[in-house]
Amino acid sequence: MKHVPADFALDWRFTDPQYNRLPAEDLGRIQPQSQENTRRLWDTYVSNRHSHITGFESDELPPHHAFRTDWNAKELSRQRIARQIPIAEDEEVLFFWSPSNSVLVDWGTVIKYWDDFFYPSDDNTVVVVPRRGYRFFYSDESFLLPDQR
């Protein structure tokens, strides 16, 4: 991982052999953000009023559709995520687990290690493509994507 701030608590997801020890090249693509910077980015791209996605009112979210992954068929789920979510692999995304934990990473790395980024019990994950202003949510094993109308 590029410089890991002392307050980034989730590095174990990518460095602990019990979960997954990513190769140095892939680990170098993940740029953990400090809690202070994450809070600023959350306020800018997610919400300056809510600290959890369940706090959003229905009129605060654009029309969206959902799809689920199958944690027992990880390769099929990887393919489905790549097909369903319209982000180029080389596009940089902000990946938020909360308003205090985030990384800047290319979408291809997220796809490659999707089950190290998304967890079945996560309920506050937000992915933002800053360059495009595109964002989607992941909660309780479902991806909530904005409709492309």
C-alpha cells in the first residue's frame, strides 16, 4: 500500500495472510486516506448531512436498481460486477467503508479483489468515481446502482 496513515484501520484486509496478502504491485495501487481526508471526501462526494447510507431519505437518492452477488460463486460474481458496473478498469475510484475509512484505488484492482473490498455484512460502502461524479452503494450483499436514464 502506498503510504498508510496511522489512522487507517483496514489494512489487514489486504496484508493479513488470514484474509489475503496482496502482491506488492497490487498493494501499491491502494492509497489509504487519512480519517481527516476521508471525512472531507465523504462530505464532498457522499453527504455532508449523513454519516451512514441508511440515513438517506428516498428523495436524496437518484432512481436506482439493485443486484446481488453470490458469495459461493466468487468468480461468477466478479464477472457480474465487472459487467453490471460501468466503470473502466483504469478509472480511479474512492472506496468508502465509512466516513472515516477510505482508499483511492483503480477500479480494476477493486474488481480483481472484490471480496476483499466488499464484505457480506457491510452496510455503509460507497464507491465514487470523482472524475465522473458517479457513485453507487453496497449494503447487505446488494449493489445499488443509479439508473442510467
